[in-house]
Amino acid sequence: MFEVKSTDLAGRIGRLRTKSGILETPVLLPVIHPSRQTLSAGIIRDLGFHAVITNAYIAKNNCPKNSRKKGIHKTIGFDGIVMTDSGGYQVLEYGDVNASPESMTIFQEDIDSDIAVVLDKPTGARINRKYAEKTVKETLKAAEKTLKTKSKRNILWVGPIQGGIHLDLVSQSAQEISQMDFDILALGSPTQIMKSYQFKLLSSMIIAAKKKIPVNMPLHLFGAGHPLTIPLAISLGCDLFDSASYMLYARDDRYFTDAGTVKLEDLSYLICTCPFCSSHSLKELLNLEKDKRIDAIALHNLHVLMKIVKESKEAIREGRLWEYLGSKARCHPRLWEAFRNLSEHIEYLEDGSPLFRSKAVFFTEPIDNVRPEVKHHRWRLEHNIELTKPVLLLLPEVEVRPFYRSPLYTAISKVLMERENKVQVCFIVPTFGLIPLEISDIYPLSQYENSYKPDSYDDISLAVNEDVEKIVNSNTINEIIILSDGVFSRNLVEKIKTKIPLSIVEAENGDFQKTIDKLIETLVKIKPKPQE
Ligand SMILES: [Zn+2]
């Protein structure tokens, strides 16, 4: 049913099989109104959207006979994949609806949806815990009723997860619904949280749900059609999104951009290259009648959302979703806050991050020091690498990769080879910590780019200090030699000194040969291994 093709962070590209075709995820499903849609479903199809979502509850109230007779695809005029929501949103808005989970199950089967949703009880952003508990319970009950009622086998059924801002309830809800026989799960009612840009809270809700559901289970995020929400939700492992936002914002003259939304009146140009924006001026757009203007902006908004989904997918394929999300995060302080907070969840993100990829890993600022690749290196260093030779030689990071090809290492390699079982060589790399020579060609230890050269490792690389202290405390070595280019942590030097003999060879600024001579002078004092 659902097959994962590639992953990066917790994001993935997958293939979801439905009776009307295969849907590649992550995917955004534009919301189509069953009877009052102005921008036709055909135009939306032509834009490249293979799936849409419409509201079965509204169809049941407005045009039940017609929908049953023609089926939902013909009713809305869309020949791709049609998902139907079942009125949960109306429950959230109006408190209750005039339908039962059973009747909505039968109706969605009657109109032949491809993907159908349980009529749930959304928690929304309510703080009242008792109420939240009640919605979780009622949603689970509705889910049971739906599974008992359904009779067709070719519809994918979506089980909703509720709990809202109560993360333990989200976990509990996700765990219980995972044990039922659903094809897709959906995280309910984050709309208000997204509207108020609470991206950090949204991340926590998604992660709380994802941790409890099986890896091969697709997750839908209700109402997540905002340019800034999509990259975050995709990075955290959401696979499907629906959104009415392209239309709702258009009605308010709000124009989507890569960086968020902007009021038309605040623009000087149509800053987009979609067909409409390429062939019209801002003035022409402003002069359109209100209805036509809404459709024009909605069309443009859909282009922007489509572009963001495609960019996210490409970033997953190339293994640079971290960089992509980081670039988006700079567009809004709340998103940046959520991005920074991912450092709390690196283990969760690390699972999906590929061990190898064709692109270099970029480090542009200290937050990048927590990216999953670093976490993975640190885990490997702690669990898989034994640094037990008696002398530890610490060399500064050099430009040439892998490090063993560098002029620095080449110049001292003969002396070191003669002392192979005596000297452990490690390079000091602020972003990763220590990199032992032997593994310096493993990805990404020789495929990374650093934008900064620190003045001191104290403030930016706790990793280096941690590694050195660990080795010193392990009692397996009895001497440390540091080739210092002036930025090695003074604090650390003071600490090591009290525990272990330490030689610091200061690099000669600008005189490579002199530096090498000084270093070799120190190294030759180590007795070589006996000749065989
Ligand atoms: Zn445009």
C-alpha cells in the first residue's frame, strides 16, 4: 500500500497505492468545495495536482443524491485521486454535526472516495485537558464504528489522531489508533496552532504522534497548506497535507511567497514566475474584479505550494533537507525557533538521514553542529572506535580531504609509520569533534564544508573538548602531543596538564617547513616499534 523510496531527516518520498492511481508523497491536496468551487478542479489538475480533497459532509448536506449517483469524482469534476474529509472540521467550528460516524462511512463508500476519513472529534487548540481527553476517547470510538461499518475493500481509510496541545494524549491517541486496521493516519486539528505560527509546538505534536506509529504508515497533517509549514512538516515525516489556504488567503488578498505570505497592497511587483504572474502586472491584478482576482491569486498560491513541495522532495533525494529547512527557517523567527528546537530531537531525525550521499554537508553556523551527521559521527566515535594507543597526536583541521592526503600528514607520515602502534592521530574539527585518521575518509568526514574558522574551540565546539577529556579519563594513553595553530582551547590544555604529560608544538605562522621540523623533533622522541 505504502512504500518508502528515499529518506532524509524524518522526511521521506513514498508511493501510496489508491484505486485511482499511485500517489507520490509528500503531496499536497488542494481543498475543493463540493458545490461552490470557483477555481475549477480541472485547472487544478492541469497544474500538476494528482489528488485533491473535498468535504463529504458538505456534499451529503448540499447534493447527496447527485453525489451518490455520479460519484464524488464526477461531482467535483476531478479525474485523479479524491480524498474526502467527513465533517471533523465542521465539528471543530460548530461544536457538532448532523451526522454519525456510521452514516459518514456509508456515504463515503457510496460516493466512491479513494481515501476516506473517520468522522472524528477534533481537539483543536483547547487548553482544557478534560475536554481533550474526551475528544481522544470519542475519536477512537468513532474509528471503531467506522471499521465495523465499512464494507468496501478498495477505499483507503484514515484514522485520526487527536489530543491537540496535550502531547501525552497525542502519543496515547497515536498508539491506540495504530493498533487498528487503518491505511493512513492523520494528525488532527493543528490549524489554529499553525495560524498563530506556533511551529515549535506543532513540531512537538508531530514528533509525539510519529514516535508511536509504524514507520511504514503514511501520516496526513490536516490543514497544513502554508509555505512555511510544509518544509517543516515534511522534514518531520508528514506525508500528506491538505489545504484550503490557497483560497482562504486569496479571498483576503494574501499572496504566497517562498518566505510566507504578503498582502497584495504591500507588494511593488508580482514576485513570481508562474504563468499568471509572468503575464500580468501587479496593477492588472489589482484592477481585476474581486472574484477574478481571488481565483488569480489562488492559482498563483497553488503554484507556490507546489514549488515548495517539489523543492522539499528534491532536497530529500539529494540528502540536503537540513540545509533546505534551515534556509526556510530564516524566513520567520517562530520557524527558526522550531528549527533550533530540533536539536532536542536529533535522534528521531537521525534514523532517516542517509549514511551516504553525493553532496557535501555544509556547516554555516553553530546550529549546524547538531545536525544528524554530527550526531552519527559522535555515536560512532563512542561505540565503534577504540583509541587505545599510548600517544595521542592532535592535529588541526586542514583543507585537504581526506586528511591523510594533506601535505601536513604526508610530511610526517614516515615518522608516524615507524611508530604505528604507538601514536594515534586525530584531527581537531570543531563541528564533528575529533576525527581519527583511520576513518577520515568515511562520509561525511571528508565531504563537508565549513564556513567559519573559530578563534577558540571553547565557545563553539564542546565536542572537541568532550572527546579529549573522555580519552584522557579513559587511562589508555600516557601522553598527548598537540600541534596548535593558536585556537586550541586554553581551558582544556589546563585541564589535561594536571592529568597527563602534554607537549604543545606551536605552528610557525606562514612557515610550513619549520612547523613540520618542530613537530618531527617532538615525534622522534617516541621510541619506534622494533624492526622485524
Ligand atoms: Zn505567481
